[in-house]
Amino acid sequence: MKIFLDTANIEEVRLAAELGVIDGVTTNPTLIAREKEDFVETVKAICSIVDGPVSAEVTEADAPAMVEQARELYKIHDNVVIKIPITLDGLKATSELSQLEIPVNMTLIFSPNQALLAAKAGARYVSPFVGRLDDLSHDGVRIASECQDIISTYDYDTEVIAASIRHPLHVFQCAEAGIDIVTIPYKVLLGMVKHPLTDNGIDQFLKDWKSVKK
Ligand code: G3P
């Protein structure tokens, strides 16, 4: 399974990249706004750290404007993927961009039918939002897994990115369900590393090591 980092924080990208476990990065307008930095410079900086797909989202609502904005964003770096919300205009823009071989991550996916249409329009990635579905008492991982099943069954050239991941259990459940990619906040990555038995084990080994004759 590929793991992307879901952040626009350069320091988090740098720290996570050093671990050698990050395959790409996703951003969205909220994450960009949180950092109070220039959008284009942020995407450029992320691309200089991580050698993998970096999603940057359009903020236009109609298809021609989305395509124009996408073409500008794609000039930042070859690894840029254009994030586009699933709407009628979003589908139109995605199908046009896929003809131009500009990769699209179709976002704000909440149902398998939306994922199916995104794949048919030529989206390179589809992003079901697991946590936001859970918030509404739907089973987010199950819906992401249904998206994955449809895309795998028909062998679309599309990968599923489980987004809106809130905790390490979501990651494990997505891995168990065979989902292609999870995009995770930095704090979820830290939570995946940490285990109290690992900490206790290290403490005990170091304590015992002190009594070894050297
Ligand atoms: O990738 C989308 C993600 O950032 C949304 O997460 O926690 O705002 O639902 P959240």
C-alpha cells in the first residue's frame, strides 16, 4: 500500500520524507490556508522534497476555469496532480485534462457511484473521504473499499486514495481492505509508529545492558 502525507506543512513533509515511507503528498485549500504561505511556493517546496505525486486543488467552479487553473498548476512540477471535486463541471474538466495527460485526483468522493464516474472520466486517482463519512454514521472504510472493488473489477487506470483519515485504525482497516493508497496527517503517521510495548521494551533492554560486563 502506498502512503501519502495529507498536509501543506513543509516541516512535516521533510520529517516524514526522512523516514522513507512516504510515496506522495496531498493538499487541499484548507490545509494550504492553515499554513499562511504562498500556494504555488508551497507546492514547489513539497515537490522538491518528495519524489511522488503531489496533489494541488483547483478553486474554480466551472469547467473551463478549472482546466485553465489546472494547466497553470501543472506547470509547477511534473509530479503535480490536479485535485478536482466531483461535480458535473469537475467531471467535464477531468475528462478534458485526462485527454491532455494531466493527472487528476477526483476529490470529495462519498459514494462508489461517484468513484465510478470519476474513473470513467479518466481520473488518475479518486479520493473517498473516510472520516467525514464516519462523522455521518456511514462506514467510511467500507465505502472506500466498495470504490476500490469497482475500480479493480473493471481495471480502470485509477488508484483509490482513502482520504480524511483520522487515526491509525483507519490505516490498518484500509490496508486490510486492499485500498491502493491512504493519505494521512502527520500525527496519524506518528501514531502508527508508537507502541507502549516498544517503549517498555527499549527501557528494559537499556536497563539490562547496564549490568552486562564490558
Ligand atoms: O484529504 C482530505 C482530508 O484532508 C480531509 O480530512 O479530516 O478534514 O475530513 P478531514
